[in-house]
Amino acid sequence: MSVWELQGCCNHNQVVFIATVGAFIFAILALWRTPLLTPFKLITVFLHEASHAIACILTCGKVEGIKVDANEGGATYTRGGLQWIILPAGYLGSSFWGMILVLASTDLLSARIAAACLVAALIVVLCIAKNWFLRGLCIGFLVFLGAIWVLQETTKLRILRYVILFIGVMNSMFSVYDIYDDLISRRVNSSDAEKFAQICPCPCNGLMWGVLWGIISFILLCASVYLGLVILE
């Protein structure tokens, strides 16, 4: 039997995992337009823009700065690189990071590593941030993750894995919603998908690319849950 197949479901850990993911999805949908989720939405915007930056660097471009605004918008300023890789990296990258964080939450050691990577990324972006709002967001989440880590290590409050899981689910859902909001409900002409359609030689408009990226993002969310169950088996 392949290690990627579920041989039996569900044990206690798998039930808790499924229930927690379901509870987080319900809470995110219920509180979507409330200020309670704003900090987490902004951190997903940060990961969206960071994905553009990583794609730029990997394609030999230069990142000149990253900006995140209070209205949940953002921008990555790049020079050079391959635009046909950089542009879709925002939507798909945030879904990918969401998947990684969901999987990391299945084990305390991997959750610690994921939290450490988030801290490192926040420190790097703090140095290249283009606006004070993003700098404040980075500092705020550094303090938040530091406090969660201290509670994890010094008390019986074992919440680090659940915080990482929540950020992962939030990233996966926000990516799908962002694609819907930009390309279906409002049709933003400056969206990544619209820009990608302009440089792509195939006869596809921004909406078609957005739908495709949305499907991929949803598949990544489902895959992360499935693989999480396999890990916990």
C-alpha cells in the first residue's frame, strides 16, 4: 500500500484535525467581514506579495520593495525576472504556503520550524518594506508569534500548532476569495490575472486565468487536508 494512501480513518488525531479545520473554516466564513480577521487577512496579503518577491528572485530579478495597505491591498516592486512566473506566483504562492502551514501543524516540531520560518520572513520584509503600515504589521506579528511561542514552551497552553493551522487555512481560503473578488465580483483590471492575460500569447482573458488559479488553489487546500490525514495515520 502506498504511503500516500489512507489505510484507515479515522483515529483520534485525525478526527481532531478534521474537526479543527472545519471549525476554522466556519469561523473564517462567519467572521470574514469583521475586524477580528483583519490582522490575519493582512498576513495573507503579505505572503501573497512575498510569493511575488520569491518568484522574482528565483528568475534572476530584483525586488525593490513590498507594500501592504490597511485596505488589504498590496504591491511588490520588481525589476527584471520572468513576469509569466512572477504574476501567478502571488495567488498560487499564498495557496502553496497555506498548504505547507496546514501540513506543518500536524506535528509540534514542524510547527516550530514553520513559526521560525515565518519569523525569519517577517524580519526580512521588515528591512525592505515600502510603508510604515507593513513595518508595523511585521512587528505586530513578530510579537504575536513570540508570545505564542513563549506560552507554548513555558505553560501547558499548547496552541502553537493550532495558530499555524489557522494561518494555513486562512491563506488557502483567502487566495480563493481574492481571485473571486478581483476577477468575478469586481473584475479589477489591474489584477495579476488580467496582467498575465496581456502577456500570455494564448487566447485567454484574465477571468479564465483567475478561474484556473482558483481551481488550483482549492485543490491545494483539499490536498493539504488529505495529506494531513495521511501524516496523522
